[in-house]
Amino acid sequence: MNQTNIHIQYTNYSVAAEVLDLFFFALSTLHAQSKLHTSPLFKSSQYLLSRSQGNTFFFHSVTAEQEMALCSACQAIEIPSLPPFTGFNQITSIGQPHRRFQDLRESALSCPLCSLIFSRFMEWATHQPRGAIAYGPDGNRSLHFMPQDKDTVLLVGLSRSGWNETEKLLYGFQALCGSLRSSYGLFADEGTAAALSNTVVGRLPRPIEQCDRPLEWLRTCLDTHSQCASYEKIVSDVISFPTRVLDVGDTNDSEVLRLVHGAGLVGRYVALSHCWGKNSVIKTTKASLDSFLKCIDPGSLTRTFCDAVMITRRLGVRYLWIDSLCILQDDNEEWEREAANMAQVYSQSLVTLAASAASDGSQGFLRTKPKYSPIEIGYPSRTSGAVHNVSVGYLFNRFQSLTKEPLSTRGWTLQERVLSPRTLHYGSDQLHWECRQTIKSEAGNPPYSPMFNQSEDESYYDGWLNKVSSDLIPVPQDHEETAYSEDENEDGIGYQDGWYKLVEAYTERELSYGDDKLPALSGLARAYAYRHKGTYVAGLWSQDLVFGLLWYAKTNQPLQRPVRYRAPSWSWASVDGPVNFFTINAGRIPEWLVEIEDLVYWTSLAGYLKEGEIKTVKMEVLEDIEIDGTLVGEGDSVQLLFDEISAIGTVTLDSVTPDGQTFCLLVAGSYLQGAVEVEKAVILLLSPTEKENEYRRVGFSGLYKTREFRPGKTLRPNSMTWTHPGENEGDQDSLVGWFDDAKRLMITIV
């Protein structure tokens, strides 16, 4: 083995620390580019940087081809005895001692696990503060910077909740030393002592053609989850097939692949959720329908479609629904009818396959290989005495990371996820299961933050999907005995709040065609209408329309209003870009000062505008107002409101600064933040059209409580910052009675 040590010594620690940071940065870069741990043979250059006694630093370069074997300390790690990680506030030492830091540094040159721990420590050091609590070999705590040679490396277990001596539910462990810490995954093979005892719940992700977890999870759900079965009936009490489905045969090696009509079929079907992308996909048209009813050439399918067919067969299901193949793509009437039926298609599928990591059909259900191969360590069986191996490696992406996958950026796929009773999410590095009672991941790690290590069942109830869709669950038979009304979920919140949260999430996503703004949400609208009373109008609900009017741009970037008419200006669907709703982000309205007298609007089942665009609103007060013409930053949607005296409030414009006169519609004189009533006016900004008493919405605003004569900054209308900008010199006149002289009249908002 050829080893080169570069000895650097500084008398000034601050200078040394800066140089150390540069070395750490170089170290992490070199490790990221190396092939370390890709095989038992270590063939690459390894760079290790550490600090020894005092201000002495060592930069090690190792170039060799040698068999790397576990050191005695790593062989002695007792996985079943790892204590749980419970935070950083312990008074005494925590963790299972491993090595002193100096020994770890030296062992990293020959032991693969020590090398992994040491290199991760160095990567951690490049972006973490230097000061931290450390534990010495005597168990006493001390506060210093980088670990010193005498500091002990401690190992603590990372567990799902339910930690006890019989089921520790480990999915990994964390190494701690000085201010450094890093986490690793633990993985057991099925049938081993670690797996059978539930000590280690992590499993290494397998290739999709070999993975049996989907069938295992599906059977468990079908056998034990009553809530998932009830969710299949959110739009109909009768389970039925879509208009057409793909027949993929009844065996794994079947060569059958054709379209069949859904009427009269027996059994269940699987649905696919995928990104079309820019590459073309195979489509059914009027011309190809007869041919596809006889046979579809497997070679014509995209990789995503091929993977979906294979997985459907492995699940033992004969039928598969894919939108581009099961809907005539050149028949507008059928497409509109089928788009309106999406709620039933996805809610009644046995399971939905989500190609989460693929941005188009050519990529399939991709599974990127881990950067480093896992390292095996021994795990003795307490019953048989046999020694099985447990693998150690990098932690895989959590379930929460699905929000960053390509599928989660597309508008149409939101309702596909929310409506499905069960979903298999094929993420970039592992498979996740989500149903109405649990969330599971192949690697066993919890779905959200490591500080919230819920059990599998708890993880669903604490998750986003449950919060936005709990009010879609059919009413239980003992509904009369529940403590909440039909229009409230079990938290006592009106069901429209769930709808507003869905809309907020939906507006964060992208659509290839702007005209799909309402159709891509029509399946969810149908499910809500089936479960609740009310009329769906332009993305809102008639019985809650005043609440629904109070939306605003989520960011300072102006929203875009399309040239082609899509929805009335008072609807969030009339603009493109992320929006928030005031009532779920700032406060409740105790008393409305505006009344809707008449509503004229009609859409198709798929959400398209058919006729009517006039909304008649009874207005409490109307006042002429001006908007500050100077943008607060280029393209900024947030501006200040001025009257003839001073600044009086903050406005979030819907798009660009409106021309001509702008009027304020007083919606409420105050709002509630918890039990506290905030006496500040909530208003909509309107711009007149050419017709008498007809206006368009142009923004959302709130008045200050007092006048601001020297506004130094703009403030966004939300619960944290929608306040007066501060006390300034000058006459701070109250704005409470600003609307007192305004006249009451009837107007129309279009």
C-alpha cells in the first residue's frame, strides 16, 4: 500500500480552520467522484483529511489495490444492542462506543465501514458549524470544535416508533463524534434473524422485475384495511370498469396485449399515472381502435408502458388502464366525457402505478443504482446461533422526496394521486406504498423528518394526503353518533378548507395546455360533489363562494392571466401561478359585509366553460382608490395602496398593475386569528369595464389599522406579516372608519 501524508501545522487556529474548510470541500468533491465501495477491491485514490493533536492537519492519499476487510471494531458492532437516538439533550453519554477518532482515521485506510463513516464525517464538516457537544471516552461531555483524537465515535440506532426490546424496528444508525454526525441505512434479507425479529425493517430495493413487495403490500391492504376499501366508493357505490382497458393476459409470461371494452368484465384493473413528456407515446385513435381491439404490438409501447404491463402481470391482475390507449385521443366528445369520469377510474382501480421519477415514457419506472455498494456486517441469531449478514449503506430518499419527482410537478397527476385508494410510487431510488391507512418504503425509513419516526399507520394520518382528502371518505354507518356535521371533517373544519388546500397544491403544478386548468381538476370536483352538497362553479363552491374569492398570489411574482377567456376574474382558475387562500393561511372571517345576490355560470362535466360569465354581487361599500404606480422591484405583484393622504395598506395584484381607476370592495371589517379578532379590513380590488356597474377583479388587499406616512417596505397578506410596518413619526390617523362614507350599490363582477 502506498500512503502519502501531508503534514500542515498552523499556530493561528482561525487561519487553520479556513484551510481545513478548503480541504474538506476538496475531500467531499473527490469522494463524490471516486468509485469507493463499488466492489470489495479498493482500486481508486482515497483522500482523507483530519486534524491530529493541536493545530496539526493530515491529508492522506492512498493509492492501492487491496482487499478491504472489516476491522475488529466494526465486526464487534452489536446491531440488536444499539440504543435509540432520542435527541441531543442527554446529560450522560449516549450510544454504543465504536472507536476513538484517531483510531477511526487510521482504520479508514483499510476498513470499508470505517472509511465510509470517516468520509461521511468529513463531508458533514464542510457545511456544519464547528462548535458542538462531544463525548470523551470517560462519558463526560465537552464543548469544542472538530473532534479531537481522544473523542469516541458513538453509534445510535434510528428506529420507527414502537421501540422496545422485542421489536426495535431499526432502519439505520447514526454515528456521532464531536460536532460531526452522519446517518446510514441498515438492510436485512427476508428470512434472516434481523428481519424475522423486526430488529431491522430496512430492505435493499430490488429491480422492479424481481421485487415482490408490491404484491405483499397489496395483499395486506386488501385483507386488513377497511378504510381503503371504502375509499373505492367515493363517487359510486358500485365498482365498475372504465369504458376500455388493456387486457395483458392472466399469467406473467402471457403474450396477450389488446384493448377490450370494459362493460361486462369481471375482476379488477390497475391504473397508470405517468408523465407524457415531450416524446410521443402510442395513442388510440378512431383509425387505430379496431386494430388495437385485436392486438397491440408490445414493441410499440414506451418503456413506461412496458414496465406497467409487467408489474400488472406480477400482481396477478389481468387489466390495465392507460389514458392514451383507453381514451380516443382524436374524439373531443369522448375525451371530455372520459375526463369527467376520472374520479371513478382512479378511485375504483385496485392500485395505481405511479411512474414518479420518469419525466416521459422513454424512461420507464427508473431505479437509479446506489452510488456505493452496501457493506455487510455480521448479525448473530440469538436462537439458532447462526450468523446472518446485515447490510450498511447510504440512506435512501424518504417518501417525502416524491414531491420533487417529475410526476409531482404535473397538474393532471394531482387528482390521480388523491383519488387512488392505493398507489405504488416508483421513485428515483426505491419503491413506496401509499394507501388510506399506511405508508411503506422498501428501505424501511420513515416517510418524513427523522425527528418524526412514525409507525407505518401513523405516518399516513400525519401526512399531506390524509389532510386534503379525509373529507372524501364516505360517511360511516354510525355517522349520527359522530360529533361533527356533514359539512365538516373530524377536525371540525369545513370541507372547503380541504378543497382550498388541494387548489393551492394544484396551482403549484404545470399544465401543457392552459385550457386544461379546470378539466384537470374535474375528477376531484366530482368526488367532492358526490360527498357534499353544493354547486361547483369555476373551481369554487357556491355555498362557500365568498370564502373562495379570497385568494392571492403565493409569491411576489405576478400571476399570468391568459389572453383566451377561461374563467371569470374572481376565480383562481382565471390566472396561472401558485395561489394561497386567506381563510386557511391568515384567519377566519367572523362577519361578511358583502352578499352574493345572483350567480350565473355553467360548465361542462369536464370543467370547460359552456356559457354564461356574469356574476351579480351585492356590494356593501365601494370606494375610489389609487395604487402606487411604482413597482416594488421589477415584476413584483406586491404594492402599496395610497389614498390622497398616505399609504393605507398592502395589495397583492393578480397580474400587472391595472390601468385607470381602481376600486375597493369591502369584504370584511376584521378577521380572526385563533380566538383573537384583528380589526383590519379585508378587501378585493376591482377595475371597471366599459359597462356600467361592471367590474373585474385585479387584486386582494388589506388595510392597515392606521395610516402610514413613510412606508419603508411592503408586506404580504398573511398571518405572519400582514401588520402595520411600524411606528413612524407623523399623524397616525386611524383607518377603522375609512369606508364609512362609501355608498352601497349593486355591481356585477365578471
